[in-house]
Amino acid sequence: MKAILSAALVLGLCGLAGAQGEKADPLGTWKCEYEIGAVRLMSTLTIKKDGDKLAGTMSWPNQKETKLKDVKLKDGDLTFSAVREIMDNKITVEYKLTITGDKLKGKGASDFGGKKQEFDIEGKREKKDK
């Protein structure tokens, strides 16, 4: 009986350790929402593999997709930058997002008019049609 209990305990701990070591998967299309001021905005983030590196695009309802720069995944954190065009202004937005399963959450930050502005962003991975 002690042997069975010990084996169950060891297997349970191994399973827990395996779950904690699970790598975040950034690949796919993500529907993101964020709020700047009192305005709720949406964007679509697409991450894919380009050889052994990550690449992707981001688009908004009023701007076609733009290529992401410096896409990196480290310890579940996805970082990249994207250029947002608002009227005739080009604004580089730096993103740091934490991926947990099919959800992401983090911050975007940009320098606009000499002031650094940050906003919270959340997203969900779109389900693939089978």
C-alpha cells in the first residue's frame, strides 16, 4: 500500500512539474482589446514561424496590417513592436504580453509628443476551424 501511495505521489509531482514547464505557444491569430482614454479599441495579432524565428503582423479596423519587428518569446513573454499610423503620424508601440494557454495579457507603450503612454491589452486566440 505504501509503495502505491509513493508511486502516485511521485507521478503527481512529475505531472505538476511538467505542467509548470509547459512552453507558451504564441502561434496563431489573436483578437486583442485595449482601452486608451475612454475609447475601447481592437486589433488583430498574427504570429507565425519564419524558419527558426517568430514573425507576424498586427492590424486595426482603421489600418491594414503592418509587419512586427523584433518578435521574441522568452519565459512565456512575447515582445515585439509595431508601427501605428494615426492620421499622418507614425507611432512605434512596444508590446510585452504574457501568454497563458489561449489568452494573452500585457502592456503596450509608446512615446507620443514626448510623453510615454502605456495601456493594458488582452487577447484571445482564435480557434482553428477543423
